[in-house]
Amino acid sequence: MVGHKISLDEIFGGSDGVVSSSRKITSDDSQYVYYDKDDGHVAWPTDRIKVRRDLVDISTLADFEAMLDPGFFCGGTRRGRHQRYNQIVNGSGYKGPYGISEGDSWHLYPFLIKEIIDQFIHGGKDSLAIWSTDCAGDTLEAMWQDRNKLYEYLNYLRYHYRERMPSFMLLSGGGNDLLGSGRLYVMLKDFQAGMGAKDLIDGVQTAAAVSRVMYYFDLILDEMGASYPMKVIIHGYDYPVPMNDIWIEKPMRQRSIVDKKLQREVIREFMDYYNDRLRETLGKHSNAKYVDVRNLVTDEADWHDEIHPKSRGFEVIARKIRREI
């Protein structure tokens, strides 16, 4: 029988953005949430993260309103990360570099996965001091448009840059712009007998969608290069795994692409095109570094869902990115 329930304020901090002074957010807080894999009415996988009502008290209207905020999980996780940042830099003898991160759920997947940034800031004696402005579900377009807002990357750099100068920025984006809300469907063609993986990709629609993503990379890198002399490290994505979900396999099935082997070949072609365009775009910017993370998480058992590796998969990816840092 469950005893006293913990409050939202104790886990995530109050509406004023201040984490409860009685405790700190830790990885142990994963016990208070669960992943609802059967919820198909979501835009992003992290929308499936639900609070366990048997353990968490959400009895007030304010609690329900807080949970409806799209930034609910991101805000709480970031506050916990900022506490962790201060622990690292104020610890005894930290001599590592200082960094800042902006990104999507490959940088911040609340509680359930130890993704790239978690691998860096919770690395024991090898932890890195990285200030997180990441948020699951973020598109690259939103990162650019919101960059000046409180707790976003440009706002942080503008007001804290001289205080503790980051020597690098980690940037993850583009995946939600392309695959969020089943958008893959638009970039595919209906299957007809004899068609191969390349034939099934709509070249015009795909080129237009990827070009828009590259446009925002250009904007971010140009602005960063003009004002902040640091290397911006940007990874591509590994090959996603069709798992009969709403981001990859179901859009393919809507196009009558049902053969599992062909599905894998189609998504491989798509991701190769994206990574090639990303490498080409970043090559035009002296302040950018592209990291190819393809073929690092090759075992389907190491994937949490169609577009996110599990923690052990992200550990391999983070190891390669760390070499660039």
C-alpha cells in the first residue's frame, strides 16, 4: 500500500521555477513517471511520459494546469541539470571545459533515458560542466525563434558569457522538424510493385524539408560565429528503427510500404540523405563540427522507441561526441 505521496513541487520545482529546497532532482525520480507506449495521440515520444498518480499528489487545479504546460518536464529537468552544473564547477579541482547545450530529445529525454547530455553531466569523476537549455520535442525552428527568451541559449550567452566562458556548444536538432507528427508520410511515395527504397522517397518533398532545416542551422551558426568564438558541435542521427509506431512505420504503412526489410532500407536512404546534407552545410561554417553517429547503435534491442536509443545506445554515441569536445 502506498503511503505519503510526493508533490509536484518536490519533484519538479514550483511555478516560480525554483526547485524545492528540501531535495534535488536526481535520476531516481524516474520512479514517479512511466512511458505510455499505447498513447497514439501525441506529437512527440516524450508526450507519452506520464506522472504516476499512485505516487505523486496532483490533487489541486494548479497541479493539473502545471502538467498541461508543454515545458513541464523540460523545465524541471533543466533546473535539476543547472543544480548539477553548479555541483560540478564548484566541486574540488574541476579543470574540464565549460560548455552549453541546445537541443531536442537526443539532448533531453526526461527521466527515462540517459541521453547525450546526461551521459556528460552524470559521468562521475569525468563529468563535464555543460549548461543545458535543451527541451524534448524542440524543433530547430523553435530553437532559433526562442533563442532570446529566458533560459534559452542566446539569452544565457548574452548575460553569462563573460562570467564563465563556454568553450564549446553542443547542438542537436532537425529530427522533430522532419519526423514529428507523422511528417515522414509527406516525404514518401505510395508503394508499387518493383519499387526500391530510393524510388519510394519523394525527392522534391524531402529536399524541401531538409533544406528548411539547413536554413536554420545556417542562421544559428552565422549568428554564433559573429558573436561567440566557440566550436559548435552538431551530430547527425543514427538509423532509426521502424517499430509500428506513429513516426516511422505507420506513415510507411499508410504508403503501403509493409515489408520490414524495405522499411529499414527506406529509412536508411532517408537518413543518409539528411546526414550528407548536414555534413555539407556545416562544412561551410568554420565554427561548426559535424559528428557522424550512424552505425553506432546497430542492435534493435538498444532502441527505446522508433527514434531514440536506450541509455546504453546513447552511451556509445556520447563517447564519440566527447572525443570532439
